[in-house]
Amino acid sequence: MGKHGFFKHNAKEVDAINVGDLDSMASEDGRIDLGMMKVLGRGKLSRPVTVTAKAFSAAARAKIEEAGGEVVVS
């Protein structure tokens, strides 16, 4: 028979979080450390936050900076 489908053997599973979830996670000083997570652009921010994460989508980066926040790639 042969192969049925395709499996990428070197694929890495990435944990992700949306911008809309960051408001509730921020400390009083507005800092969030997400470690090895990726930030995606769904949702809105209501205050400036400084987010440290492994990766950011273009939409997430734009929304964080638009709200007056800062993006830090770790």
C-alpha cells in the first residue's frame, strides 16, 4: 500500500496565547514573562504592557505597540 498522508518528523509543537488574554495576566507594573510561548494577535489590549516571549506574530506585535506596550523577544 504506501504512505497515507504526510507527517513532518521535525515539527515542533508551540504553546500560544492571544493578545486578548494578556490584560488579565499582567502584574501591577504591566510586565508579563511568557517564556517559550508565542503571542498571537486575536483580541485587544486596554493598557500598556511589556511582554517577554519566544515569538510574536506581526499582528500581536502591532497591537501591543499600539497600546503603548513593549515587545521583548527572549
